[in-house]
Amino acid sequence: AKLLTNVLGAVNDLRFNPAGTILAVAGGQPSAKGDLRLYQTSDWKLLATMRGHDDVIFSVAWSNDGTRLATASFDHKVKVWDAATHAELQTYTGHSDFVYAVAFSPDGKKLASASKDRTVQLIDLASGRSQFTFSGMEQDVLAVAFHPDGKSVVSSGFETAIFWWNPLNGEKVKTQGGHGIAVHELAFSKDGSRLVSAGADRTARVWDGKSGAPLKSMAVGSVVYAVAISPNNALVASGSFDGLVRLWEEKTGRHLATFVALHGDKGEDQWLALTPEGYAAAADSLFSEA
């Protein structure tokens, strides 16, 4: 485990670049300053601090080629940054309220952004304009994701459903039953065969990535804010309000392990992993103190 303390304000989102060499950390100070920091994963050196948002950054996304980042902020703006030079490339101001989430299209030519203004904007990066506005939702849109084939966008939030959109014509394809309460994050598997969701109903769920049919529901026991699926679809990870990260077997929905990050009295990094069967593993320093 590694503990990064040189961040500004709350940490709202974390994303590794596709190569796994850089970690982007998004946060900042409410109503004051947005903060995007890049860390080199080989030695956790701070590579850059990128500022320009006038409020906290709530979401960060990498383009598939790792050359750009996009940020969504409570200042109502979406920005695109150069990953190598750390320069701000573009700013989009099409939303009229907080922007909660942002996602690149697989080809890197478009951005989808989700907002408190109850819309999803599909932004064309070449022109800098909104190509389509996905609307009709009656509550805040908290999450958005592009299918890896580029032919679908999914969104959800405080609505009790997950919406599927066609990014080629801006039309709504279908509305499927979701968690029955807020969805905080959506993510597709690398091959697009699975969609995973993080729910305020204290579950993480797995859906068919094409049809949207429900496949698995994992009872986390706390409001789920983050969810991810491994590249081989074997594992699902959930992060929840109780501060725990849990690992699940996608095929069966079985709970495999719970991870806890700890900060020792001497400032050293500590971690603890527990399984439902009662097995435990931990940092050597934690065992030495026991």
C-alpha cells in the first residue's frame, strides 16, 4: 500500500493511465479551487499539478491512448488536458450546473459528460461544440460511460433507471430498471460484455453489456460509490461509504476479500486484507505491532 498525502482538499476521483505508469488524482477546495495531480507510479513522484477549475473536480478520465485527460468540475465546466505537457487544451461550458462525470469515446474524438442540470452532453472535440444533448431525466445525472465499441452511452444518477443512448444520432435506445435508487458510477468491461454499477442501495451490480439484462447483485452492506471490473472479467471491485474496498468473483457474485488501508502511528503505510473464511494478510509492520 502507498499513502499519498500531498493532495489538496478532498479526493473525489482516481484514475490510472492505460499504461499504468501515471495516477491522476482529482479533487480541490469547494467553491475555490479545482486540483488535478499526476503521480508517477514507479516512485510516486508528483509529476504535475494542474489548476484552472474554479471549484472541485469531481471526475477525471483518460483517453484510450493516454495522451489526454478530461475533468468534470462543480464550476459547470469540462476541461481537456495534455498528459505530457500538462497544458489545458480545451474548455467546454455547455452545462448549467455541477458536472459530475466525464468519459472519452473509445476513438478519443468525443466526450460524454453528466450533470446536475439533468442532462448528458456529447461533446465533439474537433469542433469544441456539444453534438447532442441527452435529456428527459428528471433528476441529477451522476454517472456516464461509453461502451468500448463506441455505439452506446449509458447514464444514471438519482433516477431509478439506467438510460442507454445512441451517440451516433442522440436518441434514447432504452431505459432499464436499475438499483431503484441513486447510481454513483457505471463502468464497462474491457470487452464490453459486462456493465457494472455502484448503487446507493448498498449493492454493486453486474449487467449484460449489450442487452442490459441483470446478471449479478453483490450485497456490499454500505452505500457504494465506486466500482470496477478486471480486464479478464473475473473480478469486480467495489468502494463504499464504510471506507472498505471489497473484491468479488464476477461469475458467482461471491465475496472474495475486503481491503483496508491504514496509516500507522509512525507514518508508515499499512494495509489489511480479510476473507469471509477468516483468513488475513497484512503489512509486515502491522503484524510486528500486534
